[in-house]
Amino acid sequence: MTEVDEMKSGNMQTERIFRMLSSASRVPEFGEKSIPVAVAAKVMGREATWIQAGLISGWLPFGIATQDKKKITSLEQVNRRKRMNYYISPKLFWEFTGYVWKGSDEDE
């Protein structure tokens, strides 16, 4: 990792910590439902499958993945023949990215 990359990473960490600390006093209003995976992917500049893998494996700390009403925590638990469900918390996503979800794709 180059020095520039380390500085960018450090700045992102600092911004995230600042949002978390300031959220105690100034939390924006969010939509009532989960953020769709496609919206989270667009906001983060990633593919939807990357978001899904992060939610399943736990390295994206703003949501969970379920299948048959059971929390899935590893890719090995996924039954590809059954539907997966993903919940992305608007508040946790905001703390992680700074993006405020109002409840519709039109807010992007």
C-alpha cells in the first residue's frame, strides 16, 4: 500500500468515526425500510454481489443476510436453490458511508 493509499484509508476512517460520534446528536431522518442491495452497491461504487458477500460474511457491518428466516454468516451456508434476503440498516449504512436513505430510489 502506498503512502497516498494509506492517507486515503486514514481519511475514510476519520470521516466514519466523525459521523458515528456526531450521530449521537444529529441523526437524519431515514426511510423506514431496508436499503436495497442495488442502491448500496451504487452508492459504494461496487457490484451487488460484493455487497451481498460482505453482508453474508460480516465484513460489511451495516446489515445481515438471511435464508429461511435464519441468519447466514458464511458463503458455505448458502443454499443456491433458495431465496436470500438482505437487510441493510439505513442508520448503520449512513454511519458507514454518509449516505442518507429516504426510502426510494429517487433519492440517489
